[in-house]
Amino acid sequence: MSPTIRTMSSLFEPLFSSFPQWKSRLAAAEAAGFTVEHALMVISLAAILLLVFIALKINRNADRREREGRPLDDLQTSHRQIRILNDKVQRLEELNRSYLNLVTNISHVVKRINAKQTLEDIVFIFSHLARNIVETDVVEFYVYDQANNLLQRVAMRGGKGKGLPTCKMGKDLVGRAASDQAITTRESFNRQQDKRRAGDDLWMAAPILFEKRLLGVIGIGKTKLADGANHLLRIIAEIAGVALYNQLFLTDAKQKAETDPLTGLYNRRYFHRISRKFVEKAITEQTPISVFLFDIDNFKNYNDTNGHEEGDKLLMELSQLVREYTRKTSVVARYGGEEFIVLLPGSSAADTFKYAERLREAIASHPFPHRESQPFGFLSISGGIASFPDHERSIQGVVRLADEALYRAKESGRNQIAVYNSSLTSEKENADASFPEDSEVILSDPSFQVIQ
């Protein structure tokens, strides 16, 4: 046997042991003149066939393992998709429930708004609505103060109450929602500011607008709704905008109808309307009501000397002085021209006289412009006082009697106060005049102190 054949026999001995016929054929091939080149060709071909066989085997095994593992992977994927779909369905059900709750509450909200037009009522209604619909424990309601360019917090439900009662435009979550006129979340605000302030209760804020006019901001804390809270809050804010604008419009219209445009005091119509309510209360509580009616002495002379524009300025300055010397529970009104009237609930004629005297002296000493052009060298008033129920049983009758007392004060020389059906006058020559003996003593009332 040649060396080549012997080498091949030793190399492929394990293979020949499994296939003995190959060894005998190799010996026959050597006898027939089988060369080294022939042997190499056979070896190469056998190696190639062996590699192809191994590759096919591996591929079949991989295919089988893939077919066996794929159903488990598909099942796991299906379970994940089902969980995702269930979560989405649950969120949609929650959102649908909130929308349905909002729709069913709208009619009730509208009825309550129409029945109650005060700012406090509107704030309460929408704060309660937001808390229930958006499902949050924290609600804050801000009203825009245009004069000071600030947002004033008028209601707060839930939370720690650490927030400031006012918020500047563009500052923090509420101010940013107001300045941008867009719903702002705490996440987006913190991302822009690159910081978080500790103790913040609000998670989202929506501006309250009416035709792009800022009226306020409503803010909410963390909500139980996963999605759709911003849409619900936007709807609530839009409805609140209409209600708030109507309230402001009606308040403005009502104020114009009840106040004198020049002085800002109540007008004659409002005085008679509110006085009837005070009379009903006085009858129930068995307390007196007094009326002080006065006018500016020689006001025509002031106008003729200084001009009507200066006369208007005088009326405005005098009105402010009267406000400062009158307690807040009383009603001050411009009764007509240079005539003013004060309704003093719970005040007797004696106490009202003391108040009127202090006011007369304050006006006389006040440095009004052009005061030296008046006959007395200063601005003076004359007034009359009447009381319910001592002098009359109706407020109209009390006003009429106060007017009669005023006429008597004018006839007696001006710059004095007269009480109806009494000899009491307050003249510039006799500032220490007192009530007649049957009045005994004039009680002082600390509520009539000058308001600084």
C-alpha cells in the first residue's frame, strides 16, 4: 500500500470503521493505479458533501425549534395587546362617563346660574362642577383684576392652601395659563422653567375667556382621569367664561343704574328702593332709622364764579369727604343737583344730629378750591333730620319732613342743621346748641367715628 493510501487510511480510520466497504474500495483503487491527485479530489468532494449534509441538518433543526417556539411568542404578544386594549377601553369608559356626567349637569348648572347671579355663586357652582367632572380633590378659582393686572384667588377647595392669594400674569402655572390664554399643565410648565416649586397643588390650569377677553383662571389638582381631563376642563372654563361675563355685564349695568355717574354715590332711585328694605328690617327689630338731607349753601354762586367744571370737581371732592365721615352701614346718595341724603339705620335723631354736626364742621374746615369766594369765606352746608318711626311711619314721609327741616335751616341763615319738630339748630354763632330738656342726653355712638 502506498504512503498516500496509508495516510488516507489513518485519517479516515473512524469513517472506515463505520463504512468498511470504503476501505476495501480504496485498496482496489490503489491496485488500479489510483494517484495522489485522485485521492485529493475524492477527499475534497467528500468534505463538501459532509459540510452540505451538516448545514442541512442544522437548518432543519432550527426550523423545527422556530416552529415549536412561535405559538408561545404569538400568545404572549396577543395577551399584551389585549391588556393594552382593555386599558384603552377602560380609559374611554371613564372619559365617556365624565362627558355624560357633564352633559347631564349642564342644564342644572344653567338653571342655578340664572337663579343666582352673584360672583360668589358662580365661583361655587363651577368649582364644584370641576371637582366632580374632572375627578380631582383640588380646585382653585381666580378672577382677573384688570386694574392691577393680577389674578385674585376667590375660591380654593382641597389642597394644602400654601398658594398665594394673588398671582402675577405669566408667573407660575396659573399666571402662565392666563398670559398664554391656553391650558397649561404642570409638566409642560416645569419643563419650560427647568424647575419645580415644592408644595404645588395644581396640576393643570385653564384660562376663563369670553371672546378672547381674559376673565379668570380655573386650576385643578391631580385627576383620576388618565386621558381627556384637558378637554373637560376646557369645556368647563368656556361655560364659566359665559357665566362670568354675564355676571360682570349685569353688575356693571346694575351699578350704572344705581349710581350717580359724576360722584359715584348712589342715586335717588336706589336710595328709595334700598330704604324700603331697611324699614322692613327696622320694623322687625324695632329699631329707628334717621334721614339726613343736606345741600351746599350758595352753590349757584360757586358755579357762576368759578365755572361749572369747577362745580363738578367740588361735588366729587365733597362726596369723597362725606364717604369718609359716614359709617359703612349707612347709605349715602346724591339726591339731585347739589343736594345729598344719608340713611342711617339704627340711629336716633339725637345721634344723627351729632353725626351731621361733625360732617358740617369737617366740610367748613376742608380746603376746597375757591372756598374763599363763597359768602361765608368757606364751603358751608345746611341740613335737616327726621326719624322713623318717631316722626313718620313711612320712609317717604321721613324724607319729606327732613326736607322741611332743611328749608327751616335755610330760612334761619344757612350753615346749620335742623331736626324736624325741634327747636334745635346748629348755627355758626352757636355751635354748642343742644336738644330741649325733654331730650335729656345725647348718646354718643362710637360707630360714627371718622374713617381715616
